[in-house]
Amino acid sequence: MRLLHCDLDVVLRSDKRTDRFVPMPKRWIVERTFSWLENFRRLTIDYEYRADTHEAMMHIAAIKLFLNKI
């Protein structure tokens, strides 16, 4: 990801069976964020025809989530 100047870490699922729940590092953060964004009706179905409009809706949803946490 040289364009965005960020590091990308891929966390793979372990195939070992355990008796207890073990969260995977960093993956739960992504899953939590996706579940927060699914609360916005405009983002659950692809209403937008253009990618920049969809990106703007993602920004608005993220701003609303962050403002609610203040």
C-alpha cells in the first residue's frame, strides 16, 4: 500500500480447534467497524452509481459514529 503510506497486516484464521473462544488479533476491530457501518441503511444496499458518492457516504457514516462517541 505505497499509495496510502500504510502497512497492511493479514491475519489468517487458525484451523486448530479449541474449547474456548480466542479472538484473532486486529480482526475483531474490522468486524466491529463493519457491523457499525451496517446500521446505516444507505450503506447496506448499493444505492450509489458512482464510487465517489459511496465513499462520501462512508465518510459521513464514520463522522456520525465518531461524533456519537464524544
